[in-house]
Amino acid sequence: MSLVTTKEMLLDAQKNNYAVGAFNVENMEMVMAVIAAAEELNAPVIMQTTPSTVKYANVDYFYANAKVAAEKSFVPVAIHLDHGNSFELAMTAFRAGYTSIMIDGSHEQFEDNIRITKSVVDACHSAGVPVEAELGKVGGKEDDLEGGDGGYTDPQDAKEFVERTQVDSLAVAIGTAHGVYKGEPKLDLDRLSEIRKVVSIPLVLHGTSGVPDDTVKECVKRGICKVNYATDLRIAFTKGVVEVLNEHPEMIDPKKYNAQGLKHVKEYVMSKIKVVGAENKANR
Ligand code: 13P
């Protein structure tokens, strides 16, 4: 099937109390791993790329990879720009055919975040492409993007932000952070419920690598409809490659060691599709 947008996917997840897994892909093998996992579990899936990923190989490469994966598949697939950090990059991905765009104005003041988010929403909605925004700051570091020390999402601000921007989904800061956690993350689940009470659009959880599965499930119960995983896919892929090269230092065929990376990523993605409850939600 053709690439789909995240709009219907996330609304269905919201209506039926599950979440869609959103997995950061950084090369062709990761795309292959994510689609293989989604197919095996009959799950809708979102592939996403950060600004640094699309700097490494431009949006057209990743769009093409995701498009081929989707067209050869029976599960719904969306390609999403993760943490779009400028209007220009958001438009580059939009023009390339990305079926979902995040504009991350969370580093800006409230009014500036509204202004930049609204400008992306106006452009993308003209072609039916949904937009994710972020309010409050998810901590940690993702690629070149510094999250800082957080700054949790205020429920009333979230309500006003969504009404004024008409954004389709909202990433909330409730204590998660990108990257590897030093200890167990403590999430402000009550805050999530408070946000849910006043914001009707699907909510997004960032920084999920390392968050215990039961906590993720609780977040989904409380209104999270899209769950982002990145760091753990990197770790899984690298582990697979290193395993093979340690055992066969003479190996020079990238297909052989990448295949082991692919295998590890596929297993990881399958386990998280189950955690978020997206298994068997493809044909809806
Ligand atoms: P992790 O790297 O912590 O999994 O975060 C992923 C993410 O939120 C992508 O936007």
C-alpha cells in the first residue's frame, strides 16, 4: 500500500486505547528491520528521521526507502520528520513527500513556539499532512539536538497551544529524556492525565528507550498514542554488527554484518510494538 499519513493512524489508536510505535531509522537495514517487524505482527508503523539523519543522507533517500517499504507491504506505514528544527527543514521534508511532520519549537518562548508551529501547520494542512509539535522540553540529547534539563508541559498551556496552532498531535514533557538514562526515569503520570483532560488530540511520548515497559503501558492508558524509540535501535544495530565482526574480523561484506544488525533491530521493534499494543491493528 502507499505511504499513509499519521492522522488516521493516531486517531484510531486514540479511539481504541493503543499507541503506534514510531521508530527512528538511520539506514536501509533499519528500514527493512522496522517493516519486517511490523509485518510479522500485523501492526501499523511510523518510521522517522531526525535532522541529523537527513543531513547524513537527505530526505529523498529516506522518503524513497520508506516508500518502497510501504508499497511492498500490507501494513500502513508513515514517514515522519522527527524534531524538525526549522520551517525550512519542515518544508523540505513536506515537499519530498513525508507523510507526517514534526516542528519542534519547544526551545522557543511560548508565543514563538505557537508562531513557528502554526506556520508549519498552515503549509502542511493545505495538502492534508498532519503536524506534531512539542511543548515543554523533553530532556537529554538527541543527535545534535540538546534537550536541556526538561521543563514539564503545563496542561493549561498545552490546551491553549493546541487550540491556537491546530496541531494534530502533541509531544509532552513529563520526565522522559532522549538518550541513555543514568537511573530509572521517574515520569509525572498525573501530569499526563491532567494534560489529557484538557487536550483532545493524540499525545506523543519521546525519549522512550530505557523507559520500563509497564510505565510505557501506563502512559498509553493515560492518552499517549505515539511512542518514539531511537537510542535502543542504534544500540541493537551496533550490537549485531559488532558481534559478527568480533567473531569474523576478516569479514568485508557489509551485507553480512548488517544483516545481524537488522535482526537485532527487528527483534527490538517487535517487542516494542507489543508493548504499545499495536499488534494486529493494521487492518482497520
Ligand atoms: P530515545 O532515543 O530515548 O528512544 O528517544 C526517541 C525519540 O524521542 C525520538 O524523537
